[in-house]
Amino acid sequence: MSFVATFNRLPLPDWVRRAREAEDGAVRASLARPTLSLEDFAHLLSPAAAGHLEAMAARAQRLTRQRFGNVIRLFAPLYLSNECINNCRYCGFSRDNPILRVSLTVDEVLREARALQEQGFRNLLLVAGEHPRFVSNGYLRDCVAALHAEVPSLSLEVGPLETADYAPLVTAGAEGLVVYQETYDRDLYADLHTAGPKRNFDWRLETPERAYAAGFRRLGIGALYGLADWRTEALCVAAHAAYLLRHCWKATLTLSLPRLRPCAGEFQPLTHMADRDLVQLVCAFRLLFPDVGLVLSTREPARLRDGLIPLGITLMSAGSHTEPGGYTGAGQSHVHRTERGRIVELGASEWAPAQRPRPRPPSSSTSLITGRRPKWPGGFAPSVTSRSGKTGMRPSRHERIRPHRERPVRARRAALHPRGLPPRPRVSATHRRGGAQRGKPSRRPEFKARQLQPGDRLEIVQVVAGG
Ligand code: SF4
């Protein structure tokens, strides 16, 4: 019996009630137990448990130190392709987004991996959108096989496959598979995933089991916090993890905690998860699953990351560029648009690197391993502009448009991003850098969506998270 059947029978309403309404006594009783049940976990997510955060943190820290020592593993995502046949409302790779697309060749993937190795990375996560034509099983196998000789640890975060299609990837050298369910709320899932095979909730939910059957021995799951209520999502993730620990016992398991955060011009979270909630969740997961790895995103503010690491985090991405070719500028010679699965070459007005070289912006991220900035050779800064009248492309409902003007570096880089750029470290005017941080109001001009006019040029200023 797959997890789908188990999932359909979960006593979720009872757990959610406990997670929202548990009283102090129930929290204390759960904390007193040496091993926790899922009901105890629900109590530890409750508002009442927030009053016991210190005790939870102390126990979580002890367990983490005991099971994982002082080690935290760093990994780097290596984006192979931003082609995708799905429409996910929160993701800039969505097929209807008129962004520039590129799939790296195997040689380019090797170049990117070597650049990461130079920075000290030994664990790479190969990431790609879901597109059977551009990101075929053969292509993935060739990438893994080429990297296997040089990279000690390879994991994949790609479109879900059948067991038989996963097997050659394992044979080629891939060890881990990461697949987020995004949200465990079926209705919301259907609303957010408007087209493509990803609409099949159950198929995605069974992916870790198919991967395990194919031989993957590291499985990663998670929800995207900020879509449905975080407590409900956490309960479902916990139930899923408990199932996998029982049925896929030869594999190690990691839980990811990606969080959508408010950011100007990007997909806005549908629900709020405060920093304190995230701390509570990390502690509760550690208490429930002492041996399961917890993964934190570099998108989180540095201070929060530093505080969370001792409490339970065991794996973290670092120095990440979330666009194909982001580490070396690879792929610039074959950037294109994709319409209905066909490659559309760019016109000179859209992309002409020979005539209009644009220097690569310097990276703001520094390697956590070497303390050095990654090398960014010049040249790869594709435009995200399109002519609405000529292509007939419309911005998706979660994009904003504004008349064309000089594009900021951030928007140009956003063109190749799978989940949008990492949020800027601000959620309100008081967090803004520069003038706003010094107490002055931001001068950033506000803009509003308006009806498109003939000849308008579109600029994507929103492309956001996903997986
Ligand atoms: S979240 Fe994944 S499947 Fe959805 S559009 Fe983005 S890359 Fe494609």
C-alpha cells in the first residue's frame, strides 16, 4: 500500500485541532515523553508550545549534537535547465512565462560543477524543470555519468519519473532524490498547479517510493511553507516522513523547510509563517525524528540561519545561483524562447550578445566554504524583454508588468530563475537597505498592473519559488 492510501486515511482534523488548541498540560506531557508520537508532534506545534520553546530548543540541540555531532553538510544546487511543461502559479519557470530558456550541455554542466568544486563543494544537487524533450531521461543520465567521476555526492531534483526511468540514473551514480510535495492540501494543490503532469497530486506523492524502489538511498521531501497553513503542512510532512522511515528503511531521509516570504513584485505567500514558527518547527521535527536530516535554505536571513543550525539543521545550501549557467556563465550561446515545446530563436532586438555585450553583474554571494566570491565571467546577462504585440504572450496572473525601461540587474537574472531570485533581505520598509534602513522612506517607485497597449514591452519582475 502506497503512502497515498495512508495519507487519505490520516486523522488530520484531529491533529490539526491539537496543533491549534493544545493546552499547556498536553504540551508538557508530550515534552516529558522520551519518544514522541504524531499526536505529541501536533502538541509541539501549538501556540501553547511556543511558551516552551526554550525547553524544546535545549532538547533539540542535545539530540542534534548527539546524532550528528558538530557537522553540517553544505551543498550547491546546479541548475541544468529552466525548461518546463508545467504551470505552477508560484514559479517563474512555468511554461506560460515568456522567459528566456536554456538547457546546459553536458560539457557546460561539467564546467559548472568544476567551478563549484573549486569553491569546495562536494555535494551537488542537480536541478531542472520538468520537460521530457529538453530534460529527457537520457540527458539526465549523461549529466550524472559525466559528473560521477568527479563529484563525490550527487542528488537530483527533477520532474518525477517512473521507477524504470530512475534506475539508469542510480546506475550512473545519482544517490539522492529530492521532491517537494509543495502543499499537501489537495484543493490548494489543484488551484496552484494549473497545467501539466504536475497536476497529478497522487503521482507526485508516490515519487519517493518509486525512487526508493529504483535504488536511491537518500530521499528528500518537504512542503513549501507559505501556501497552506504551516501547522497542517508540517503534520502531513511528518506523517509522510514516518511512512517513509517505515517502508523505505534502507534510505536516509531529509526534510526541507523552504519558506515563501513576502517580497515586492514576487508571488506573495498565501499564509504567514513567522521566524519564531520556523524555530518551533525545527525543534519539533528534531524531537520527533532525532535521526532525520533537516535542510535549511540559504534564502533565510543569516542571523536566523545561525540560530537554527545548532537546533537541528544538518544540511544547508550555500552560495547558490538558481539559474542555469549561474556559476560560470555557461549556456549563453543557446538561450532561446520555448513556445508550445518548440525553440524560438531570439531576434536581434531581444538578444544579441555579440553586438550588445553586457557584463555579468558581480555576485553578492560569498562561498561559505572558502570565503571567496564565485567567479562570474562576463557576457551572460540575458534580457527578459519581449514584445507583447509580436509574440502574443501574456504575462501570467502572478506577474506584474510595467512599461520598458532600463532593467535592473536583479530582473535580468530573474529571467533564468526557477523559483525567482532569493528574496531580498527585507520584508517591509523598515528592513530595507540604504535610505529606508536609516529611517527614510524608500524611493523605490511603486507600479501597478495596467492594460497592455500595442507596442508595450514586458519586463518580468516576478518569478518565484517552487521545486
Ligand atoms: S515549480 Fe517545478 S514544475 Fe513547477 S513550473 Fe517551476 S520548475 Fe516547473
